[in-house]
Amino acid sequence: MEYAIVLLPLLGSIISGFFGKRLGAKSCQLLTSSFVSISAILSLFIFYEVFVQDYSSNKLIFNWISSGDFHVNWSINIDPLTSVMLVVVSLISSIIHFYSIGYMSHDPHKPRFMAYLSLFTFAMLTLVTADNFLQLYFGWEGVGLCSYLLIGFWFKKPSANAAAIKAFIVNRVGDFGLAIGIFLIFFFYGTVNYNEVFQQTPLLIQKQVIFLGIEFNLITLICLLLFLGAMGKSAQILLHTWLPDAMEGPTPVSALIHAATMVTAGVFLVVRCSPIFEYSQTALNVVAVVGMTTAFFAATVALVQNDIKKIVAYSTCSQLGYMFFAVGVGAYHVAIFHLFTHAFFKALLFLGSGCVIHSFNNEQDIRLMGGVWKKIPFTYALMIIGTLALTGFPFFSGYYSKDAIIEFAYLSGSTIGHLASAVGIFTVLLTAIYSWRLIFKTFHGKYNNKENNLNSIHESSLTMLIPSSLLAVGAILSGILFKEMFIGYDSSQFWNSSILFLQSIQHDHPPIWLVVITPAIVIIAIPIAYYLFVENEKVLKNFVLKNKFLYNFLVNKWYFDELYSFIFVEPLKKIGLFFWKKGDINIIDRYGPEGLSRLVKIISDKAVHFQSGYLYHYAFVMLIGFSILLTYLILY
């Protein structure tokens, strides 16, 4: 069963990728979707067995590397953390596969698209089922490769190519840190197997090492390098710039990347390595600071975005920030709980956005929409459900997980925890405002699209609406159904040894103001947003005019792209141009193969003049040559 969960998506990818033309698009779509769906059903069965029967296993597939005392197996490891991730990845992926049948119906390259989606799923499943860092790294890089292929799927668009390359390069920065971290683990531990590494960690907590001329605690250094990898994949501030550009890919890709696979890999990595992070408070503090900063930053940028997919993309970035500062205060299980609920409502928002884009004939600017909620009521309802869950409206899934993060951060009692909870509360307000701005601009007010007639606006096909409806059920119920299992008083029994808590988690009742404040903000933000974005837009326009600098600062995404362009891109371009002109053209081309061929031609052109056809010319040349030879022999 474990083998089927991981290998069925790979099999579907191979068949669709290599035999797609022979089988036909429909067959490939149904085949890949069915294989991933079977994987999802089996994952649910595994999750049930883990929950009810405390099931765990480690299935050996084959011996991968064997060199001296160093042995690495390719295995499928099942524990509570893995079982949760299996459900998230396979279930969301299967829904997106079926959604893609409708969304990509007019694309001529459907078999290739489905092959990439299934390969993406396989890579993520490989990552989460690994029992060692090397196998995890293989899945990690596989996810990065597939993201490049999917973001740049419409490769004839220059913007799609640029976005794919950007995602690949930015992630290489984080992946380089992860690779060094794994190497340090191998060097000092002598193994990359999770269990062996985690068992040895308490013995090395005092170990100091010199890295780049600076003395570090070994555990802290390893944690920071692992977290650098997580920052890249999970688009945390400084390494986030690839995420909004990734919207150039088809909407199902955006949903899969942002909800269930790529961006959640970083959170999974840090939680999986909790037996290491627990021994470095410094690293946990860094994780918390980066997380809360990302949550705030992304929410402020989302406030002024006009592309419907980019608004949802920045909300992903912000919610990942919540997960990381939950990890930073030691609430690993709460981070996974939010990852679990977030997968449903974020996938729902992306698929709902895809339905909107289809209705508007591929228009993504919310300023060119409006007044269509009666035309597409089902899509409108789906987007409302996703928005309520995202903002943390009472009794929707996001309400339970997001509030839990803020409460656990506050109850941690640390300065970092209190600061994180304060930032989290303020970010709740920002999240509510930009989320309802999207809803009101898209569905309410006046119809602003001049290219598409209002009468042409219609609901998407059932192949798109039915999968979205399944996600809506998850967005409503996943929080209330799984709260006690994931973060309740007895949650430690469920997580067992898959997550290490050195300090007992505080389950004290938070102060009443903390319990009330976030839902109150969420509820109050709705009429405020309606007033600002529908009833009286002049108020907002006047505010923008008076605060032009702030508006431009947010529109330009805190100028991170411009800063990186100034520091890295432009200097590297100039260096490359210099070496091209001075090195390639002036040296290599001049004196290299082309230069030699040119020299030979020049010599041959000169030598041809000796081929006059007159005998006395040849005799004269022979006489000169003989004289030179005779002189040499006499002198030497």
C-alpha cells in the first residue's frame, strides 16, 4: 500500500509523458487523475490506521548508497507527521488533477501538463516519506525541477520563462544552504538517517565549529542552514521574490505549489527536524522573527495588488509566515495544523480564482471586474467560503488554526512569543482587508470590463466547480474536525515521537481579550472593507494621494526586486558583458580557433604568391632554404 501511494503518481507521469500522443489527451487526463486519486484514498487509509491503531512502518524499496560504513536506503517511512502530509499532498493534488481537466481543456499540450503535475506530486511524496536527509534532498530538488517546468509551462511567453528561471535561481540559494547543512550533518554525525541523527544530537549540543571564519555552535549552525533551505522553498522574506512571479503558470499549478506541495516543504522540513531545532533557542528565535516579518510584509503588499492570483499568492506567503513563527515558539503541531487547514482554503481560493479568470476570458485584473456575483453565484459562494476561512472567521477552518498560533505564541511567555502574537493580530486585520477587497472588487460594485460583455460572463464547467466544492467542504470542516487530534490536550499521543517537545506545551486558557480580539477584528473588517472599496472609494483615493510614498513602497513590494537587481543582477550583467567583450571576443575569438583559422588563411594567401609557375622562382626559394639549413648546421 505504501509503495502504491508514492509510485502511482510516478507511473502516471511516465505513461502520460512518453505515451501521451498515442493514448490521447482524455486518456492521459483520466489516467493520471485516477492514479493520484488512488494514492489519495490509500493515504486516507494510512492516516486512519495511524490515528486509530498507532500504525507506523519503514518500508525498504532498495539499498541506494553503500560506501564503507556509510549506508543510505531508499525507504518509505510512515509516522504521524508523514501521514498528515500524505493526506495533504495526495488529496489536494488529486482534486487539482480533476480540476485541470476542465481548466486546460483548450490547451494543446494536456498530456505534458498532466505528466508534470503527477511528477510534481511524486517528488513531494518522496520528500515527505523519506527517512534520511539524502532522500529528502532528492525529493526537494525534484520539487524544484517540477516547479520550473510547470511555472514555465507556457514557454512561448517571455514572462513565463523569466518567472520559471527566477523561481529556479532563488530556490538555488536556499537549496545551497540546505546542501551545506546536510553535509555538516554527514561530517559530524557520520550518518544522514533521521533516527541516528536525532539520537546523537543531545551529545553534540556543546560542540563549537569555525564556519566562514566565525565560531558557531554546531547545532545552531546546522539549524540555520536547514532553515535557509526552508526559507527558499517556503518563500520567506529575502527569498520570497519568486513566489508572485510564479503566477505566470496555469492556475492549477499555482494552487498545487501554494497549497499542498512546494511551499509547505519548508515548514515540513523544520518540523521534521524538531529534534535538532529544540536544542538551539537561537535558531528558533531566528525562525520566529523571519516568520512574523514575512507574515506582516506579505499582508501589506497584498493590500495594493490588482492581479487576483498575486493577491492570493501573497496571502500564501503571509500564512506561511504564521506557520514559521509558530515553529519558532515551539508550537510545531500548531504549525502543521495550520498547514493542514490552509491547504484546503488556499487551494479553494486559487481554483475559485481560476473560475473567475475563465469567466472573464483570462482577465486577472480585479479593477476590470465587478458586479458579477449574480452571474456566477456558485463561484462567488466558493470564493466567499475560502475568504472566510482565510481571514479566520468564526467556526471556519482558519479560525481554529490561526487563532491557535496566536494563542500559543502568547502563552509561550517569551518576548519573541509576545511580539509574534502582536504581529499576528495586526496581520489578521490586514488579511481581512485585502481578502474582502478582492471579493468586493471582483464581484460587487459596477461592471468595469469593456472587452467582455456582461452577458458573456458565465459559470465554469462542472469539472472545475465540483473539485472546488470538495475543497469548500474541507475549508469549512477541517478545523473543527481535527483540532483536538492535532493540538488538543491529548495531541502528544497522536504525534508520538514524530515531533519532539523538550518543553511541555502550555494548554492554559488564554486571557479572554486574546480569544475575542481576532474574531472581532475579522467581523468588523467586513463592513469597513465594503465601505472603502464599494460605497465610498474616494476616501481611499484621497488617502493614496496624500501618502504616495507609502503606496508606491507597497506597490513595488518594498523594492526587494529593485534592490536585488541593483546589488546582484546588474553587477553580474556588467561582469558578464565585460568577459564577453574582452575575454570571448577580443581573446578567445581573436586568438582561439577562429583566430588560428584566420591566421592560416592569411599565411596561405601570402604563400600562394610563391606558386607563380616559373621554375626559376622555385629554384630561388630552394636555394634560400638550403642556405639557411647549411648556415644552421655550420653554426650549431
